[in-house]
Amino acid sequence: MTAERSSEILIDALNVAWWCGAPPSLRFSVALLVALLRRGDRAQLYFDASAPHQLSHERDVYEDLLAMTGHVVQAPSRTPADRLLLRHARDRSALIVSRDRFRDHRIRYRRIIDDPARVLSGHVEADTLCVPGLDLVAPLPASARDAVDAVRGR
């Protein structure tokens, strides 16, 4: 069973960046963004303020990505991206792609968190990104840089 199509899909970008373990890579988050945009969905990446530190090996790519207004939201310092992501999902009736269980936010956002049609998980298999709840299967670009370049060129 797949989720109903929403007007918008919000991506827990650091969570997705860790889908293949350490080190995290923008390759996965940005490939998901590109695949969603190419099929006509509205999508945004949500990053914690700690993203530059966690993605230090891809800092130049991350800085280029931040310059793409409209596609990227970085939470302000001392504001968890999860709270911002969940609030925007509630306000916009949007879906979320993440493996996070959002335990710290369960009381306030229970209706979203407990709805398997609103918070969708995925995985990477054989250089392919899969989000079954969105009927999404997309090839991964060779690098994070290639993924960001693909956002520009869609």
C-alpha cells in the first residue's frame, strides 16, 4: 500500500544521509530530492544546524546546496530540525521521508508520527534509492556533487 500523494514532501536530510552508515552523504538526500522534483512533487530538504559539522567531508557541496533557496531549510542554531520539520508537515499536510521515530516530539505531533502514511521510510539497495511508500525507485548519482548538479539541471 502506498501513501496518498501530498502537496509536499519534506525530507529529513541528515537522517537520509546516514542510510548507508558512516560517513553520512548528501548523495542520498539530494538524490531523493532530485527524483521527487523530476516527477513533479514539491520537496524540501531539512537540515539540523549541526549539518556542516556532520558533513564536513562534503562541506563545499553542502554550501552550494544551501544557496538553492526553496529546496533547502537549515534549522537555526539551538532549534532541532525535527521540530521544524514536524511543524511544517502539520501546517502543510505534507509527508515526511525519514527513518527517525521522533520520540522527543511524540506528544505534540502524535497524529503525524503515528501515521504510517505520513512518515515514510526507505533504503538504499544496489546503488538505488527506494521509498516504497512513495512508489519511488531512483538510481543514485556517482557523488554528492553530481547529485547537487542534478538539482540545478533537473
